Amino acid sequence: MNFNLSGNRVNPLFSNNLPPAPHVMSSKPVNNCAMNASFFDKHRIRLIQAPMAGSQNHRLAAAVFFAGGMGSIPAAMLTAEQLQSELSAFEDAIASEKENVKATQWDEFLPVNVNFFCHTPPPVQNEREAAWRQKLAPLYLAHGIDPKSVGSGPGRAPFSEESLKLVGQFKPAVVSFHFGLPKAQWVQQIKDWGVQIWSSATTVQEAQWLEQQGVDAIIAQGLEAGGHRGMFLTEDLSTQLGSLSLLPQLVKAVSLPIIAAGGISSPAAVSAAKALGASAVQVGTAFLTSHEATTSALHRQALMSSSAQHTALTNLFSGRPARGIVNKFMRDFGPLNAQAPSFPLATAAVAPLRVAAEAKGLSDFSPLWSGQNASDCEALPAADIAHKLLQGWA
Amino acid sequence: MNFNLSGNRVNPLFSNNLPPAPHVMSSKPVNNCAMNASFFDKHRIRLIQAPMAGSQNHRLAAAVFFAGGMGSIPAAMLTAEQLQSELSAFEDAIASEKENVKATQWDEFLPVNVNFFCHTPPPVQNEREAAWRQKLAPLYLAHGIDPKSVGSGPGRAPFSEESLKLVGQFKPAVVSFHFGLPKAQWVQQIKDWGVQIWSSATTVQEAQWLEQQGVDAIIAQGLEAGGHRGMFLTEDLSTQLGSLSLLPQLVKAVSLPIIAAGGISSPAAVSAAKALGASAVQVGTAFLTSHEATTSALHRQALMSSSAQHTALTNLFSGRPARGIVNKFMRDFGPLNAQAPSFPLATAAVAPLRVAAEAKGLSDFSPLWSGQNASDCEALPAADIAHKLLQGWA
């Protein structure tokens, strides 16, 4: 790993003793682009391991960090206590190589991206939830589940006051958001701490909105990406763009560094993203089969089988469209079902079915999150995967 | 332009006096890949102008050919007489530079790709067509159209015996198909003439099927592409992949040269496709605003406006999903409407509405075909566009 430069990360451009990078000396006004591009240049971060709630923890994040990329800790499915524990565990993992890390000049910042969802929880929808459970009743019956035992609850929590406190306490180098941004006051507090703020855009409009809100970098989430679509200014899936179209349009539309995400699973795809103007790439699917991921055996099996050739956007597992490998539940109910409760309320109804099916070795009701190209998935240490991908940037 | 090698195109590998290319000398059996990759290598064809029925004729094809790419003549909306006339006109355009062309060693082949649709016409569906016209009745009324005057008919014709005769007569270097392939006997005849056969694949399965049928190259049509989806083994739109995922998967799955299509509109995107293993790229949208295209003024205007940021797949204009800029008709009826007649029978019902609206300067009922990235569209000679794109291959 080859981090360069020291400096106070609050204002990275003017805090080191080296002359400014050539692009800073151009006649163009020093805009956010020049300011923030330096985060990727300064830390030589070109590969970000995508946050994948439910399939990984601090171990994967640390492995990718030590391999020269930036790891991510997904917070969406963790309580505050669990997140605290994850961040502490990451800190410990880093501490074991403290001298090395110190040399990388991350100062007081934890070299990790903590990812939060920031949806507005929907109003209670008891009738809709009851109707959905009614629809699933034959499945509950078939799997010996008492419908009355099926729980309720959101399944995923948005960024909160408690989350903010943990950010202030642990100072991750980066906080990234999915589904827009939390309230402006919290965004400002995070910025004041000198923590980078990133968020996902799926359209030109979303990227422009995020730029106006003052984010430091934008993740261009192409339609190929696995997991939840980050879309937040529209619910119209026809607006969603393939990476090859989204990435260059965002590079043109905003003056912030763009992180390419969606369909990037090989060194060649990393090179392609670089050619299209990305400042870094974010890779998820290729890490799902890494040794350090917590991906279930059934999920790993699906990723490495030909069934991974067919993924679809589905709202069945959470209420929002997310990309996963097509399985029985998606086939039988249609991947996008208008009757499913709103995000994240759809989560609870399918949970016991998943448990029952998985106990029988079936992934019929498991969310098999995957991007559109799982063909590069290999069962390898995350470091090997990261090193291979980074060859594409050279 | 820098074509190299002479030779009989029927068997290009063994027909020139130069030693075989290094990949031919490898220990791997000489497969179709080695055989056909040489078409792109031999002729140094890296850019194919996508066939765009309704928006171009031989003039664009000739301009792109003279600029170092390969032009295409779309046959889907032409009668046999019109196609004959187009091919003659292309021949004449080439003849004016006969010495130059002769030097390029295309032998008796016309250096052009003639593109055909090869759908199976649907059975008559009078009731469905009548119901659809009933649904459009208020629109006919609003535009002063007598519903009884609305014609019927397919709008687009598949490859036929007459098409085959013209191929035999004019010997285009390439015949490409959309929606699979025509009957095996015709495919064999075209191959026997030494004409290259290409077809579009939108999934791994389609590519493998085409390879089994003996095509010479496969067009990887990413979801970003404008116009009709070439899908033919499935009608499930969730199977459709973004270019960044489709292209590398097809490169891995078959041993034929892959032409990247969908979202390629800049030199950077050409470089990206090359990095992902494409043997050539096919570009449509970027040529729609070229001087030589016959694109309507309204269509050009839409392509160069911000409305081009939102395209969608729609079956309203023909009956099959095709990507175009979202307009009033698509918004009001939903871009994908299950009641629309089957391809290509939906064409006739909207035709008079288009004529009436266009007369008022409105594109409300026009098919505004476009890929997902029209942001590179410029009003330029096709040669300038081709030269710029080819910089990305270098």
C-alpha cells in the first residue's frame, strides 16, 4: 500500500507540505472538484468495497483496507450498539498494524467508509401489511409457520441522532448515504468534523441535487448494481441508467469526483470505469464470495452458479427495488409486486419463510443480492480480489 | 483509412500472403473466434454505425465508411424495391471513389452492413387492434382524424426470399439480423456467398444460441441501446443487462468476436468497450444528429435537449420494447402497455397521430429513438463524429 502525504483532512488541499497538485494550480476556480479529487489522489484510494448489509462486517472492510482499497461497514441493519461494536472491532483490527496505519497519515480518522440508509420511515400501514400476510398465508402454512407468529417492524433503520454520535466518536474517514441525505444539520455536523460525505446518484438530477447539498463525492450507481437502488428523487425505474451511460453523464454534469458502481467485477471493468472518468470504483458482488464476507453458503452457491445470470430488481424483500438473483419467491410473486408493504416494512413478512427454507437448504425466500455480473466471483481472500481489481487501474 | 491485407473473404485467414496472425499459431484449435476476429483485424473495422431504420439511408453509411468505419443500411422499413435502390445508391457512392475502395481489397463485396429484422409476423389480431384503436379514439378525435381512416398493416417486414436475392445480387460484406436469425437455409446461403453474418444478443443464452447457429460475430446489445431490443429467446425485460455487465460476460461465454453496442457515444466509451474485450463498437445515437442522417428536426431537437436524459423502453410505437425519449404518448399510456398490438402491428394505429402532431411541430406521438446517453450528440458531419469516436480505440 502506498498512501502519500500527511495533513489535516478537514481541508486536505492546503494542509500538506507538498506543492499543490497540478490541477489545483489551473486557472479554474478552486471548486469542490479540485478540493475533493484530492481525497482520492491523496490517499491513493481507487477501490472501495461496497457496503453490503447482511453479508459482511468489519473483517471484510479491514481486509480490503490492508490490500490498498477502502473498506465499508454497512450500518443499515445494525442497532447503535452493534454499530459501535463493529467500529470498535475495526479500530482493533487497524490497531494491530498501528505503525503501518499511522504512516498512512489518516490522522485521527478511521480509514473506513460507514454506510447508512437515510430513508424516511413510512407511516404505519397495518392494513397493507395484513393484506400482504394474507397473500403469503399459503406459504406460511406450507412451511409450518403460525401466521400469528410472524413479526412486524422495519428491518432497516435510517441514520439517526445515535448514528451521528457514533460518527463523532469514531471519526470514520468517510460516511456514505443511500437514498439521498439525512437532515442538513446532521450533514453539516459531519462535514465540520472533517469526515467525507458521499452519496449515491442514479440520475443526472440526483447528482446535481447532491452537489448542491455539499457532498464530497458521488457514487454513480449504474443499473447493473446489486442490492438496493439508491434512487431518491424518483420512483420511476425507467429513469435508471446503465453504468456506461450514467458514469460519463455524471462526470459531465457535476464538478465532484465520481465513484463508479454497478457491473464492476474485473480489472477490465475497472479500466473501463477509469476511461470513463471515474475517480475510483466501488465493487460489491465480487467481494460477496471472499473468505472474509459473511455471505451465507446458499447465497455463495447461487452467486457461483448459472442462476446468477438472471438477476432482477425486486421489492419483495424490503419494499424498495433491489437487485438479486431471481429465485422462487420472485418468480411466484413477480419481482416487483405493488402489494408489498413500503420500505422497509416488507422485510418482516418474508423473514420466517426465509428461516424455514434455509433450514431445508433452500434459498427460495432469501434475498440473493447480486449485481448483473457475478461471473467473476471467486472464493478467495478479499486481498487477492482487491489486488486483482486494482491491476485494472494501473 | 488503413485497410490491410488482400484476400478472398470467404476464408479470410488463409487467403492472404502474410503469415497468419499470432493467435492463429497458438496451440488452440482454429475456432470461429480466430477465423472471424480477422474480419475486424483484416479490415481494421473498429466502428460500426448502427442501423437506424427511419433515421438514415445509404448516405450516412457511405460517410462512415469513408471515415474509416463500417456503415449500415437498415432494411426493416424498406420494400424490396426501396432496398434495391438504397444498395444501388450506396454502390454509386462507393464507385465515385472506386480506386480508393479497390485498394482496400473488399473484392466483390460492398463494404457495408445491411441490417434486417427477422421476426415471425404475428397472426391477425383484429379484435386486439380494434380495442387499441378504441382506446386511442379520443386522441384521433382531438386531432381531427377519422378513426375509420386509420390504416392497418405491419409497418416493418422481416427478412424474406426477396431480401435474400438482393443480398446475393449486391453481396454486402455483412448482413446483420435483429431478433435472432432467419431460417437456417437462408443463413447457410448467405454464408456460402462469403457474406459475414452478425446478430444481436442481449443475454448469455442468446449469444450461445447464435454461436451454435454459426454466426460470425455477435453484437452485445446492452440495455442502454436506443431503438428495438434485439431479445429473441425471452420476453422478460428483467433479463436485459447493462453493457458493462453484458459485454464481458459474452466475451467469456462464446469464442466469437463481440461488437459492443449500447451507451457508446464518446471516445472514452469506445476505450471502455475495448478494455472490456470488444472487437469493435457499434454506435447509433451519436450519429442521429449527424448531417447525413435523415432524423427529423423534432427528433434532433429532442436529442439535444435535457428531455433526452429520460428514455424508456416502450412498446407503443411498434409492439416490441424499444428505447426512446419519453414523450406525451409514453407518459399518458405508460411506456409498456399490455394492450398494444403485437409487433409490428402497433405501428399503424399511432401513425396518423404522429403525422397530425408533427404538422403542429409536436413530437408527442413520434418515436424518439435514443440510447441512454444522448449527451454527446452534436450536429456535425458523420466523418467528424466517426473520427472522434475512433480516437478512443487507439
